[in-house]
Amino acid sequence: MYIPWPRVPYGSPMELTANHIRSRIKNVQYYQFPGTMTILCCITTLNGFNVVGEAHCHNAEKFSVIIGQDEAYKKAVDKIWPLEAYLDRHYEDINNVKQSIVPG
């Protein structure tokens, strides 16, 4: 079974870029545990998979919700990169097997 996967021109593998990673994001939610300086960011990807990043602050005088959300978001996005790289390689392998089995 051929599984289509976006490709750049000339059949080279898709390039994983920051724009590509952002394009895979469907929803972003934040949660701060009451009475703490811990913030979670839950990113839902287009296929419904959830990735969580967290941020912690140990100094109440320097705590900022905005900075905490930004750090938690960055950590969640960092977890998407290897998932997308794996998925790209997986589809590439499937398509290579398909091409080697089916004459054409």
C-alpha cells in the first residue's frame, strides 16, 4: 500500500523545518498547578497526538506566567522534532518497499 507523504521537488525527502513543525500543531493548552510555579504546555498535533512540555521556576520573585508558558511550549515543540523525523523515515521506508515490490 502506497502511503503519500509530502515531498519537496525532485523526489528528495521532505525537509523538517520549524515551519513544518508549527504546521503540525492543531491546539495548544497551558496549565499552572495551583499554588506552584510549574506550568505545563500540552500541544495536540493534527493527528491527535499530545506532547507535553513543562517549565519550573524556583524563585518566586522571578516567576512569570508568560515566560513559563514560553519555556513549556519550547520544550513541547522540541519533543515533536524526533517524532516527525521518525514518521518521515517510516513513510520513506514503506514507499521504498512498495516501489521495490511493484514493477513500474
